[in-house]
Amino acid sequence: MSFAVNGRPGVGVQTRARILDVAKDLGWRPSASARALTEARTRTIGLVLSRAHEELEVDSFFVRFLSGVERMLAPAEYALLLQLLPAGGAANVLEAYERLAAAGRVDGFLITDPELEDPRFALLAEIGLPVVVAGRPGAGSPFPWLETEHDLGAILAVEHLVGLGHERIAFLGGSPRYEHVQRRLVRWREALSAAGLGGGPVVFAEGDLSAAVPPVLEGRPSAVVCTSDTLAMALVAVARARKIAIPSELSITGFDDSAMAVLSSPALTSVRVDYGEFGAAATAALLAELSGAKPGAYKPSAPVLEVRASTSAAVHR
Amino acid sequence: MSFAVNGRPGVGVQTRARILDVAKDLGWRPSASARALTEARTRTIGLVLSRAHEELEVDSFFVRFLSGVERMLAPAEYALLLQLLPAGGAANVLEAYERLAAAGRVDGFLITDPELEDPRFALLAEIGLPVVVAGRPGAGSPFPWLETEHDLGAILAVEHLVGLGHERIAFLGGSPRYEHVQRRLVRWREALSAAGLGGGPVVFAEGDLSAAVPPVLEGRPSAVVCTSDTLAMALVAVARARKIAIPSELSITGFDDSAMAVLSSPALTSVRVDYGEFGAAATAALLAELSGAKPGAYKPSAPVLEVRASTSAAVHR
DNA sequence: TCCCTTTCCTAAAGCGCTTCAGCAACCGCC
DNA sequence: GGCGGTTGCTGAAGCGCTTTAGGAAAGGGA
């Protein structure tokens, strides 16, 4: 019977058809629980997210990545077990992975936001379930990983600004602990050198943005590359308070091209990265891992700079 | 054995202790699959969301609700099966519920965004799994439901504006198909009457906001109550393009107090509704349903108006 | 002392599926 | 026609738990 349903060989063609017919007539559907028990796999993957909810809320990455994950999961008849945890509780996070794995609720994990010295790696290595890391893990990760080319977006932003005649281009990043912030910084620097420009002011802002953002204006840049739309909006607010006109006196680029970028006034020039595709690719890699197949290569599509009203030609003073 | 683990009577106190000890020593953890099979329940609840991802992205409801759900689920040892579907495919949505239920992957569903004439109700009633509706369902829902008092937020907004001396207060709502938009409209009207004011212009904006929002300015209101921060920001952009100063010439209130509200410049006065609490309550109700217990009453906390820079005293001309 | 009750624990069945062993039927070969 | 080899199907075991039935031990009353 299960041979017929699962399309295995050794069953006559018409016998199979007959069985499937009867099954359909009876409205029979295999029980996921029973299958999980015998097959020793649940067709479920786990995603444990531990971020402050305010952060998730403004983060276009989260929803877009998730939607990519789901897009990939659905046709494979896999389901997603999502666990959302308050930020900061590293112990809770580890326990969450541990519990899901010990109870055999998931077949594998998708990991996002890898950190340097991430304690999850050791735990998950011990657990032994397949894992795919979405993002570039620090040393000591035994798991396959993939990453977008988001950092190239920083180059796009700089080139765009250079093309507009800007010469003092600052960098406003989120927490320097984030690997992606560091990478964008590197690219920003590269692009400036390539244009024959020296590096402008570099500022990292976290926590209370109204206090952390203003320093970036110290060096009197004519343009600022921000690593998120959130930062860009905070900078717009600061500039406005100081009667600095945007974009005529100060050009600003955001990052992620979140919904806010369009809504903001002026609308933000921002880097769009296809995180949906990223989520789908990470999921595909995990599914491949689970089925023992070779994962197809992930060829991230290039980031795109959406040019809007927050950038314009530099006014040389 | 399972008697000991599940704390049932008929087991000696020390026998139980011994068993639990040994279990711990062996690192034994019950298999969720096996339990699911015998207990005929998975300790998993399903949440199927079908919204455009751009919409989810700006929607603070989504993440906050979800975090409330998780907060409730974790201590109960329940897990969340999340299915995110592209908007519009009503058939896909129904199929998703059907599949999760038929495979017995979930014990019950949480429904959000109920619509009038929602086809999910008929399907889920037939399926027979416990369901709790988060939001006020149209007629024909046989399921328990709960709702926040978000609509009182519209009253807060109007009262705030009236207190500032505004007399021509417009209403800018999202799609009129949304029940919550309609309710806020009713409250807006109530509050205006209570203040002895006639209703100002009412405009619903969906789709391309840059085209749909401007009409609200036709009636030359001195203040506009918006049903989302997204709309409020779109209105800010429109006003700015027309050189209408905010808040001196036009006061604007948002709704949801999303992360954008603070980031926007000017920062938006906005209604904060505790959607986390809402998600937790809905989940508690579903868990109660699942365990056959009486659900505790949900006493929604009152919405709060966060007053920021987008509203100020009316200038009478 | 014996029997009956209560208390505790052990053994076995069964949840709904997958899988493996085994058997019947059939083919073509010498 | 008899034989190994193949193909197609059936039956039973077992996944790891829960639950029920039933048995052993201990306690209490006559």
C-alpha cells in the first residue's frame, strides 16, 4: 500500500491506480504523525529567531526571507516550525534548539544572523541535525552556509554618489558587531579608493539613534551611506532638525529598500537585496541536505540601487 | 513509565523519582512523533497568513501578534506551524488549511484578518479542529473570537485633536473592506459628534497611495486621523510636496505606533495597541479550547495615544 | 489465619504508517 | 516439462510512545 502511495517500484501500474482511486474515494490522507514515527523524519524544519521585536518589525529582511523559505517549503511538502524568542536570552535560544531537536520535532535547522563565536554552532554540531547557515558564519562553523552579495550594494551607493559629484562621503553603520555592517564598510572603503577619494567619517550607531547618529555630520560630509533604511530615516530627522536640506545639502542612501524607503519623505535612495531569493536558496540547500542530494549552487542576484529623492548632485562650496 | 513522566496517579513517589532520575541520566526525551501518534495530538497549532509581503513588512501587527503567540506557546510546550502564502490565492489558503488538518499536523488553528463572508469558516467548521479567531468575524463563524479595543484609539486621536482646537478633522482609512477600518471610522464619527463637530472628509486609500491619499486634502482639513502609520507617512509626503507644513498647518495622527512612527520626521503621533497581548490571549484561548478548559476572559488593555511631533494646536484662519 | 481490598507495578495491545520477508504467479530457458 | 529468475502482491513486524488489563505485593478486617 505505502508502496503505491509513495511511488515505489514493484507495484503494477493498474494496481497502483486502483489503490490511489480507492484512497481518494475514501478521502484518505496519510497521517503525518505516523509517517514521522516510522520514517524518523517529520518533514518540518525549524527556524529559531531571537531578536528584539521592534527590530524585527522594521527589518525587511525577516519577512522577505521568511516568505522565500515558505515558497520553497510548500512544494516539498515540508512545514516550518517557527520559534520567536525575545532578544538577549542566549540560554533560551540554545534550549529552544535543544528541545526541538530532542523531541524530534524538526529534521533540520535554518540559522540566520550568525555571530562571531556563535554558541549555537557547538550545540548544533553535537545535536547532529542538518543545518544550513544563512549568512557568513565565523570560524568554527561546520555547516554549509550561503550569503547574498548585499555588500556590493555599498559599492553601488558610493558609485552613485560619486557620479553625482560627491567627494566627502560618510558611512553610517549599525552595530559594528554585525558582520554585514563590517562587510559593507569594507566595500564602501574600496569604492571610495577606486574613485580616488579618501575615506570620510565612519560612525556606528546603535541604541538611541537620536544621540548616536548626529556625530556622522561632524565631518561635514555632503553624502552619507547608511547600512539600513532605519538609520537613513534617523539621519533625515537629524538633518531636518538642523535645517540641512535633503538632498540639496546632504544626500543620503539607505539599505534594504524597505517599505519605509518609499514612504519616507524625501523617498530614500536605497539598496535592494533579494532576501526572498536568499531564503529560498537557504531552504533549498537544507532540503538537499535532508534528502542527501547535492545542493544546487546559490547564485545570488546582484543588489540593485533604487534611486529616489534622497540623493542629488553635490553642491560644491 | 509514561505514568511517571506524565505525572499520573498510581505511581509510588519514589518509583517516580527513580524513573525520572534514570530518564535524566540517559538523556531520554520523549519523541514528539510517537506521542503525537498515540495521543492523537501534535501539540502544534497552525497559523496560515495570506497577505502581500510588502504589507506584512510594514505591518507592526504581524510581528507583535506573532511574538505574543510564541510567548504563550512556549511554556505550554506547544509549537507554531507558520504558513506564509502570497496574497490573493484564496484557493491556496483553503488548501493549506485542508492539508495541515488532513495530515494531522496541527491540533487547531488561529485565524487572523477575518473577512466578511470568509470562506475559511465553512471549511474549518467541516474540518472540525478547534479554531480561535483573532478579530471580529462576520456572521456565520461558529468559532470563538476575541478582539482588541483598537477602535477606541480613533476616539483618542480625535479627542487629542479636538483638544488642540481642531475643527475640521478628516479620516484617512485603508481599504474599506477591512472591518477594523470600518470600526475606526465609526469611532471617529462618534468622537466628532461627541465634540459637537460635523464629520470632515472621509477617504479610503489603497493601492497607489500617492494617488489615493491626496483627495483627503480636498476639504482643507486642519487635521487628519489615519488608520495606519503607512497612510500617515504617505500623507506627510503629499503635504510636504504641497508645501503644507506639519504640524503647524496640518496635524496628522497615525495608527499602530510602528517603528516608523518614531523614525518619521516629524515623528508621528500614533495609537499604540498591544497586539502582543492580543496574540497571547488568542493563543491562550486556543490552548484552553484544546485542553477542554474554559478560556479565561480577554480583557484587552486600552489603546494609548503616543503624542509626538506630527500634531499641534490648530491655527484658525 | 484467611480473605478481601487497596496500592503499586508489569505486560501487552495498539496508534497508522513503512518496510522487509515471504510467497504466488508468471516468464523463458535448456 | 522442469527449473531458476523475475515480477507483483500480501502479511507481519516494528517505529516509541500511551493506555488498559491484569497480577503481585502489601494492608486491614473478621
